[in-house]
Amino acid sequence: MKAVIQRVTEASVTVDGKLCGRIGRGFAVLLGINRDDTEQEARVLVKKLAALRICDDANGVMNLSLPDSCADGETPSMLVVSQFTLYADTRRGNRPSYIAAASPEQARPLYEFFVAELRRAGIRVETGIFQADMKVALVNDGPVTIIIDTDDLKAPRRGGSAGPGEGGALPCL
């Protein structure tokens, strides 16, 4: 699975001019499902999203998860929109291939499982309509945009050296 996560002050999705889902402060999540994905990838991604520390603390440092950043009584919110185009292969020619994307018959139950797992984790989830022509509007807060690919989460960390902010230097290009 691939997810593009945007920290937002507000986000909404409409279909045929009708509002389907709307959130205030939270995450807008564009979710792509690969033909090899299973419920295990969905569980891993839900766990990662619920704990992802990209919300500001009192000092303005991205140090809080979405649930931890909520005021008392506020429920963390995500707008989740299916987006098979995240699996576009553009290596050849100018017309992307979507062969790696799951078929709608495979993707729909995994998308619904993903949404249900987020809700089980205590997240208020709004959605679009699967396979519909959706219009997504959002105000990116920061801007903060993170991409998570569950295939990358399975791989060992690269290089073993510290990254920026961890005592490591950026390589010269």
C-alpha cells in the first residue's frame, strides 16, 4: 500500500457536486492499493498512521501523533480517499501503466478494511466514494506531506549512517 499523508487544517471530498466527507484539522490520506497487498499491509499502515509524529507540540516542533495533538474531547480525524494512480508506472512512454494497482474487486474490500481499522484505532474517518470521480479539496498545514509505502517499511534501513538531524551529513551531489 502507498499513502500520501497531508497534515491539513481542513479537507473535503465531493462527488457530483455533493459533499461526501469533510474534516477539520487532521490528515488527508490518499491511499493506493497494490495487487499484492493484504490485510497485513493495511494493519501495518494503520499502526504507522496512528503513531506518525507530524503534529506540532507546544514549541512548534513536529513531535506529536494526531491523537496526541488533539485537545481534550477532540477526536482525531482523517479523510481517506482511494487513489489507484499512486501505482502509476511511468518508466516507459508517456501514458502511465496501472498494472501494479489492485483491481477494483480486490481493492474495495482492502480499502474498507483499512477504514474500519482506523476507526477501531479511535480515528474519526471520512471517505469519498470508491471508484467515483471525486473532487478533493484541502488546506495543507505546514505544508506537511509524507509518503509511506508499506514495501519500504519491510526493507532494512538504508546505509546505516545517521540522516539529517541525527548527526549525519547530506551527501554531496
